[in-house]
Amino acid sequence: MSKSLRIGLVGAGSISRTYAQALARVPDAKLVAVWSQTRDRAERFASEFACATATDRVDELFPHVDVVCVNSPNFLHAPHAISAARAGKHVIVEKPLAVSLEEGEAIVAACAEAGVGLAYAEELPFVPKFARVRDLLTSGALGGPVYVTQREAHAGPHSPWFFSRDEAGGGVLMDMACHSIECLRWLLGKPGVRSVTAQLACTAHAHQTKLEDHAVVHLEFDGGVGGLVEASWALEGGMQSRLEVWGARGYAEADVLQGTGLRVFAKDGGVPFTASGGWSTPPSDWLWENGYPQELAHFLQCFRTGATPVESGADGLAVLEILYAAYTSARERKSIYLPFRPRGVARAVDLWLR
């Protein structure tokens, strides 16, 4: 039996709760420490999940752990990941990798220099339904891919910092389109992207932010396959996570959250992971169906063996480059051709807002 890797969570918000629950199902992983911006919140989280160490100083976390999961707000990803790498710890960074390409590059460089593992926390390749669609595509059962599309949408984020240019670095593109973009790259075997064409809008949340809350992005991949990304904070009625593949000889679709195969009617609500009241389609196992235990188990195994994770720092940078192109395309109202890596951009969304 392998020695358990000691895990520290940088952040005590909803994604860290998901990680804590998922890690409990990963063999040879032990959650031992948590950081939050306030010690009181860290201590409450630590009490709930039996973490030995709770702190509001990131450097106090490092001596107790082998792996650091950077789940802090986007603008803190780079300083937290770089500090962890320099302390000799393997690093898992939540999406997006950083608020700018230059900060993302600094994360990748710091991990390489320190000789530690770096994983980009994109869970969609580990979603069982999506993995099955990819298997069908790669087997040839659908013929060659012609068109692929992925949608991530709900009614809006749960924390105020997502609406902040300084803290989030962008709106729904940075929060949800990053999922869709990487899902399509992974689905197709990570070909290059030739061009990006995007439309962005601020609709349902214009009263509280200037950031985009609705995005439609068209990707032209090497080889000519077209991809469509839909990402929104303006969808009522529950979250959607859907994938479609149009092949030369077939078609496949997967619905993670609303096509669960389970239907429940609860007059007064109270069914987890669903909109309140009435009919719902709850998951039978939310963590597994959304890929979190599988993702974390894979990352930890890569750290043990020195293998490159399926989702690496290089993938996080590729997604950021596409996001840069999408923001610029929406501002200039034209397609942007890759490679596209402008320098001196403090926040990705500045390419749209300026």
C-alpha cells in the first residue's frame, strides 16, 4: 500500500468542500490542513473535515503537507501556487490557471524549477458520461468528428468575488467557458485551435458587474472541426452541463445534470443539487458523476510516479490563450487567429473591457 499523501487546501469555500468530500473517497490521500483568509473560517472548516491544521497564513500550511490544492480566488492562484512550489510541494490549481497568461507562465516555470508536479484542475475529462462519449468517438463508432459543442450554464456564481474584475480576472468566460474549452480540446485529442470568434454580453447581472455573464465562442480546430462553447450565468431553472458530438457516421450527447435518469417530485424542495420545488433530476452520486474523486486520484498518482497529468499546466495556458482570443474577438468583432499571446495584460477581461 502506498504511503498516504498529505493534502492541504488553500481556500475554505465551496470548491474546497467538494475537494474535502472527494478526497475522503481517494485511497492513500489524507486531508490534513486548510487555509482561509480568516483563521475563524479555517478553524470551522478544519473542525468539520477533521483537518489537524487550520491557518490564515499560507506558509504555515506547507510544513504539514505533500500536495497543495490552490482553491483560492483567481487573483491569488499565482502567488499561492508559486509559494507552494518553492516550498517543494506538488500543486493542483483550480481553473482558471491564473488571471493572465504571464501569471500562468510564472506558475508553470516555478513548478518546473522546483521539480514538483503541477496539475490543472479541470474535472470534465473525468466525468464518466463525457469519457464514454470520447471513447465512442476515438473508437470510430461515430465516424470522424464534424462538430462538437459543450454548454456550462446556471443562474450565477455563489460568491461576490466572481463579479470583481480585480479578483476574478473576468466573468463567465473565466468561470465556466474555461471548462467547455478544455472539454472540447480533450475530446478531440487536444489539437491546435486555428481561430476564435466570440460574442459576450452582460445581461442578468448588469446591476452588479461589468463582467460578461453570457458567452458564445466558436472554435476552429486544426483539421477543420468546428466547436461551439456556450457559457452563461443567465440560465434559470438549474445548472446545465451538456456535450454533443456530430460525427460523419453518428451522433452522441451526454447530459450530466439534467439527464440523470432519475426523476423526483418534491413539493417543497429539499432535494440536493436541484432547483427548489417541483420535479427535478437529481444525481445518484454527484461527486462521482462530476468526476472529482477520479480527477484527484489521477493527479495524486501522477505526483507519485512523476507522470504528466491528463490536465497539466500546459493545458491551463492553452485555455488562457483561447480566453484571451475570445475577449479580443468580442471587443473587435472579428475572428482572432492563434497563436495569440499579447503581453502586459493584467487581467484577461481587460482585453474586452478596455
